[in-house]
Amino acid sequence: MAEIVRKAAAGTLESSDVYVEIAPGEAGIDLELESVVKEQFGQAIEQVVRQVLQEQGVTCARIRLVDRGALDCVIRARVETAIVRGGE
Amino acid sequence: MRRSMLFIPGNTPNLVVNSPYLGADAIIFDLEDAVSPGEKDAARILVRNTLRYLDLGGQETIVRINAIDTDYWQKDVEEMVAQGPDLLMLPKSSRPEDVRTVDEAITRAEERAGARRRIRLMPLIETALGVENAYAVATASPRVAALFLGAEDLTADLRCQRTKEGREIEYARTRLVTAARAADIDVYDTPFTDVNDDEGAWRDVETARALGFTGKASISPRHIQAINTVFSPSQEEVDYAYEVMEAIRMAKEQGRGAIALRGKMIDAPIVARARRTLEMAREIGMERSEA
């Protein structure tokens, strides 16, 4: 299980990227998503984020994403990078 | 067939995800110079996820890892090998030992990942020592598939100015072509770095082909068309290659040993060249022109 011990960020606000901020949470996953395509793909993006958190063993964290139209592989990469940077 | 190779900065999603549509025969995801030290982790993770999850349409993929005098290269090898790019490019390959060190690391990573195919290596020759050791580097491991000349770092090492005309790299270019051909591997020329000078780019590509390079790298999609065009056979070359193969077939049928075409003896090197031309023509869909 990976524990988020500090606030960390990954990604940028450029087109096709997603900016991810992660911080220690209190209970479970607290996810906040801002996206230009939230209406169409919000659920799918959230699903990818939760899947990566699960794969990395993160069960408790606050995570905020500002999406600029990132594909799944980019979302996966930025969430993973934020976890690595915020973890022990 | 690999004529053009396009550098894609490894931490730029916009370019990474669009890389299959930029016209290059191969893409080089760059984890080295295009990535700042603070983003090495992010670039490595982005390229790894791209190789794993993005459909690149079967395009050949190369990853330029960090040099072996850095703290990054081992992790680069470990994480990239598991995703099976076609080649790893090793910057600052100056000695055969450098190549063997990375070769061993790749072998270990392949075993751990249970890799089914063997990743090949493309040493980047960009130091004076690397140029002098070109043949030893080219033959340091059976993984080595091609040499690649990097003129920016090389000219810094040679303590001379890098110019568009490229006189300062004439020796390195011919040396690398000779070393690579002696080792029976491919050889790629350095990028032309002025992305706004199209005429200069064409001239530079033509120079590279005239010297015997297999192809050329680019840092901009703008130069890919020039590279693909210049490194493809011309219609005249394709037609001549067909004539050579026909002349050979007829000579065999008639039981003649020596044959001439257009007043010139056809010998083994001419036949070999004709075969290569036709192979390439087939790959890019070129046919014989109507007589």
C-alpha cells in the first residue's frame, strides 16, 4: 500500500495534458475533476484515475485534476507521477 | 525501412500522443536532453504509459535513454525494456564498454520482464572519442543495429562552431558511415537544427545521402518530408534496378556469365544495389514506370 505523505503535483495545463495535485487524505479517495470535456468523458476519466490509485495501492488521498483533453495514457502517467512524488 | 527518425520530447503529451501522425518512419521518445532534471521521472512514466497503452499503429519506436554517467539510465532501461520499444538509443557512446554495460542491463531487464523479442541498440556518437572508436562501438554487441551521429555535442567536444554547411563534421560523417558499413549496420545523420530553413534542410539531407547514410534524424516534423523523399529511390533508380534484374535473368537463361547494360558491366555490387533499391521501392509502393 502506498501512502501519500506530502502534497505533490505532476503535469501541466498545456493542451493534451492534465495537471494533477495529490495530498494526504483523511478517509478514502476525495477526487475533484475539472475538465473541458467533463460532460462527455468525466466519468471515464474518473474511472482511469481510480484504477491507477488502486494499482498503486493508494486508498487514502485528496486528488485534484485539471484536464486539458489528455488521453488515458497521459492521465495514467500524470496520476502515477503525482503518487510517486507524494509518496514515501 | 527507416529513412527518417523524429525526436519527440518525452514529457510533452501533445507531441507524444500525436507522434504516429507526423510522417516519420521511426519516432524517438527523448528522455535525455529534451527533459529537465526535475521532470525525468515524469517523462519516463509518460513514455512508459504511452508505449503500453497508446496504439502507435505499429510505428517503430526508439527511446533515447539518459547517458551512463547519469543516475537515470538504469531506471530508464528497466522501465522501457518492460514495454518493448524497438530500440534504445544510448547517448554519448564513446567506448565499446559503454555499449556492453547497457547491453548487460538490457539482458537482465529482458529476463525479468520475460520479453519475447530482443531490443536493439543505437549508439549515439557525439564525442571525439566516440568518433575515433566508431567501429569498436558498432561491433560491441549484436544488439547494435545502427550508429547515429550527434553533431551538436560533438562540435562542442571538438571545440569548433557548428555551422549549417557542416564542414566541421565532414570527418565524423565519413568515419561513421565507413565504420557502420564495415560492421554491416545502418547509420543515421545528425538533425539539421534550423527548423525555419527549409532550403538548408534539403541541402543537408542531400549531403547525408551522398555520403552513404541510411537516413537522418530530425527535431522538427517540417523536415521529415525532405528526408523521406531524398532517402527514397528516384523513379530512374527504380527503373534501372528493374533493368539490372532483367538483364541478370536473361544472362542466366542464355548461360552467359558476364553481362553489360547500357554499355556497362553488371557486377555483384551493382546487383546488390539493385536488390536493395527494389526492396525499398516495394516497401514504399513504387513501381516500374510505363515504358
